[in-house]
Amino acid sequence: MANAFDPYREALVIEQHTIWPADYEDWSAGDKARAEALLHAAPADAAELDYVRQHTGFARVITVTPADLDRVSVT
């Protein structure tokens, strides 16, 4: 289950990960990188956001949804 945006954990994010559904496997690496940068620039707006606890902080994990891509206008 995805977590809500958390300013405390967000301040401790040391890694960013993006999970792409199979629907987007035909996207180029450049297109995915551009979308990832836009999504991680505004994590509070992500539809599926999760924080994974690590030894030195948190990893932010965003699972890409069509709504996210519509929001950042990369489709």
C-alpha cells in the first residue's frame, strides 16, 4: 500500500526509484528519464508513492500511473 506524502521522510530521502508498468516497456530510456525527473520533482502529487526505510534514510518509490503521466504531460 502506498504511503501519503510525508515531509519528514521526504527530508531524509537519499535514493529515488521509479517502477514502470509493462504498458510502458516500449518507451525509450530518454523518455522515461524525463518523466521520472518530473515525477520526482513533485512527489506530493504522485498517485502511488512509497517510502522504503534504509540504514541512512529513505528511498522514495513512485509507481508510474497514467494519471501521473497526464499530469506531467509526457505522453
